[in-house]
Amino acid sequence: MTTRRMTVSQALVEFLANQWTVDRDGSGENGVGREIRERTIPGMFGIFGHGNVAGIGQALKQANVENPELMPYYQARNEQAMVHQSVGYARMHRRRGTYASAVSVGPGATNLLTGAALATTNRLPALLLPSDTFATRVADPVLQQLEQPHDIGLTVNDAFRPVSKFFDRVQRPEQLFSIALAAMRVLTDPAETGAVTIALPEDVQAEAMDVPLEFLQPREWRIRRPLPERDALAAAISAIRAAERPVIIAGGGVLYSEAERQLQAFVEATGIPVGSSQAGGGVLAWDHPQYLGGVGATGTLAANRIAAEADLVIGIGTRYSDFTTASRTAFQHPGVQFVNINVASFDAYKHGTQIPVIADARETLVALTEALAGHRVNADYTALIERENAAWHASVDEAFAPSGLALPGQPEIIGAVQGASAPEDVIVQAAGSLPGDLHKMWRVRDPLGYHVEYAYSCMGYEIAGGLGAKRGLTAAGDDRDVIVMVGDGSYLMLNTELVTAVAEGIKIIVVLIQNHGYASIGHLSETVGSERFGTWYREYDESAKNFQGEQVLPVDLAMNARSYGMDVIEVEPGPDAIADLRAAVTTAKASDRATFIHINSDPLIYAPDGDGWWDVPVPQTSTLPATQRARAEYEQQVAAQKPLLG
């Protein structure tokens, strides 16, 4: 067998550079189109320290000298942000590709943990390469090593086990071959993907071995598209034919399967309405007759009213989070049944369904459309869907209308950004009150146009995730704009990747909404009787021992962004703020540089109510009247919960 003498790091870098994902899109006849082949790992983010500078760092340098295209290296300013960029990229590539993230030992490794949890929760691939302490223990304890007397072999990297879909540690060079192949299997598995972690002891990274050339040759990983089993499909068809008021809950699995065309064909043939989860935003255009908008705790009134009376819920590619089911209060029909179509059996069996269909979304929709030819919901149901949609769209129009207030509300701000954006532009968001308002009101016009990370809802994701999304689009030859909307609370959590945008000339548009506090948690705090305690950004009141005073902090986030090298547009408070914001977005879109837009808002102006509920337990006893009132309301709401959805 022909071999090459290489270090573990050099072999891993070259191996990753030769991995390819192969899939077939659904644009052709009967849902079968061209074959797509792209690099699974097109590049690597890295922050170097003593744990990896002579291992992965050296391997990347050597690759850069010998073949710059082999494994491009990209800087980052924060380890967590590297994973966020990988996830944003993976979303735009429908999970066919992602980045690797290489970090040093100790704090460099643990800084990845939040990103790992986000990737796994969102079922999006990300490859993590945290350095580890010496396998030989020749230098023991090494700088930044965690010591536990009860388990000397334990390192901080063991914390990745519960947040990864795959974890292993290369303790001997020979282990690299099986570990690397197993990692690729999980990264490209539509049912099992998420964070994949390979811990690399710093001494092993630099060890040499004889690497079989076969390990370094191009290798293809084909995306599995399991067909629905005959009996499961028959049961689903029977349930749909028998239903009087069926509704579809479409999740991210529809988009990752590239099944939006097949979904549209199915609902146009049957008349069945569709509500989407956050991950499913974009499955249908906002004005499609069968599209009800977001469903659940942050859903539209139209979607939630239809869902409440549905006798059959057809879940397609959704994991049924508590927001999607409104904490199990969304579906109130006494005989409601569930058909759960999912490539992952874990999700297909959720909520006690007796009709799980464990299969690819696109393949199943093609089969259902063919089997249900000629079947359609009744005219009364179609008319009801039309009325509910018309009423909701009118309420959004009203919320978008400029009020002329010096400090506009968030709904007006969303309306202005929407109005200035192009149909294909991508909105990126993750945390705060914006996900709820966007889920209700953002009028998605493109399958990739809506990226709200709401499985983990990670404050600080937005800018890094937006960068990753833009990288993904650019890699595909797509020059559409990425618009990141972020509140000041989330911005302060992780904003340093603006430097990355400037350094690489990556154009993103960041709209910073200045609330002077945590708008979302402030509102939630009111509803649970905590009266916005600890949610304002105010100077500390020594006498009251809190931050509830009137003195706003003298923080200038526009200046902060300007200091990073960003182009900055400040929208001044006043009656023309909304018109000025719309003009600012137009200016930013015309520019070829990253632009930061700053606008002040009134966080007490809320979006239209979608009649969804979220279970946040309120204390059973309290001396505070506000908490007592909140508890009484909570008991009324929780009475509508179903212990098992069948």
C-alpha cells in the first residue's frame, strides 16, 4: 500500500479537503433534477494558541504554501462565532456543506461549547476541532489543563459529549482514519447531523505517521433520501382523506430536503393550508393562498385559529418545539390526529402519533400528491382560510404603517426594512423580541430568505450567523443581500465579527435596534409578574440596589461599530425616522461595503397578537401583587395543555 509520511494534522487537513457531498435537487420532472456536488468542508476557521499553533496551524500554513485552494483558512475573533458562521453557511447550502473550526486547548475549546449546542439543536452540521491536553501526559498538567483527582483522563473537551452528535478523541495517530470517516458520516446524515467534535491532543497533532493514499483520495457522501414505507404511507393517505380540517406544519426539514416545490404542488392540489415553524420560514411565499404564516407561540392569528380547530395535523420536517405547539395548547380539536413525516424517527414519533412516516420530505410529498390526486378540502374550509389570511394581512399592514412617533415601535421598523429589501434578500435573526415579530410579520418571498435561529435562540448569533450566510451565498455565486436585524442586548453579547466583515470585505447589512435594555425578556418579565426587573440598561441605583432608575447608560453603539471600520448610518429620532430608515437600507443595499444602521425604538410598542401561548411557569406563591395576578392567568392558560398529542 502506497503511503505518505505526514503529521496527524496534515493528514486531517488534506482528508477534509477531499470530502464531497452529493445530492440531487428537486427542480426536475417528478422532483428529480440535476446532481449537486460540492465540498463538504470548503474551509476552516481558526484561532491559534499553544494547543494547535504547531499542529493544525502548521498544517494549514503548509497547505497554504503548497496549494492555497486546498483548505482555505479564515480568521475569527471569537471561537463561538466560528461555529455560528459554519451554521449560517450550512443553512444556505441546505446542510450540504459547513466549515471546520480549529481552536486551542482549554478556554479556546470551551468557548466553542455554545456554538456546538446551537448546531446540534438546530440539526445543522458543524465540524469542531478543539485541541486537547497531552495524550502522553509528558507535560502534566499543561497550561490551561483541568485537573480532576477522581478522573485524571477527564478534560474540558468531555463537556462536548452531550452537545455533539458525534464525539471522539484522537489519542493515537492510527485512530485518525476511523474517527475522520465516522465524523463525515454524521456530518452528512440528514437524520443525525449536528455538531461533530474531534478532540485533538496537542502532542498527537504533531506526531507523524504513514498515511495510506487511499485515505487522502476524493470521497463522495451521498445524501440519503429514504422512501416512505408502503403501510405508513397508506395510513397517512387514509387519514388525510378522512380529515375535514387538515393543516400542515412545515419545518426546516422541508427546506433541507429542498422540497418547497413539491409542498407547493401538494397544497395547491389539495387546498390544505400550511403553517410554518421558525426553521420552516420560506417553505411557501407569504402571499400564497394556502400559507397561513408562522404557527404557535409566535405565530399569526390566522395560523393559530386554523390550527386550534384542525382535526389532522400533518407535520413535515418539524421537531415540534414548544413554540411550534404553543406548549401543547395549539391543537384543541378533541379528536386531533398527527401524521408526522420526518427523516428522523425521533421526531416522527413525537407527541404520541400513531401515524409516523419515517422518510424524506420531498419523496413523501411526491408520493402523497400522486396518491391523493383529485382529493381536495371542502369549499367552506377554503373560504375560512381566505378570510383568516385577509384579516391577518390587514393587521400587519396597519402595524407596518409609520406612526410619526419620535421613537418608532419594532413593527414599524420591520415594515421599513421589509419595504426596502429585495424579494430574494435574506433576513437573519436569533434572539429577543425580533424572532417573534418576524415570525408573525416578515413577508418571506424566497425559500432561503428567512433565517431565524430559534432552536437555541442564541443571543449573539446574528452577526456571525449573517456572515456565514453571506459566505454560503457567495460560494454559490449568489450576490443577494444578507440583512441582520439585532437588538442592543444581543449585539452586546457578540459583535466583534464585524471586524471579520471589514477584514474580508464581506458585505452584510446590520440593522441595530436600540432598546436600552432587553426588550423581549422585559415584556416576558411583565407577563410573569416580575415587572421588568433587571431588564433595563440603566445606571446602578445605590439606594434602591437595582438598575430600575431613569438614567439611561451613555452607550454609543454606532460609534462602537464605526470603531471596527464599518460604514455607519445613524437614524435620528423624530417623525421621519421610519422614512429615514427605509432610505438607509436602500443606501446600504447600493453599497458594496458592510453597513451598520442604528435606530432607536420604543420597546413598549408591540406587534399584533397571534393568540399563541408559551409555558413559562409562574411562582405558585408570592407577596407581589403582579406575580399573584400573573399566576392566576397562568393557571387559566395551562388548563388548555394536552399531556399527549395523539
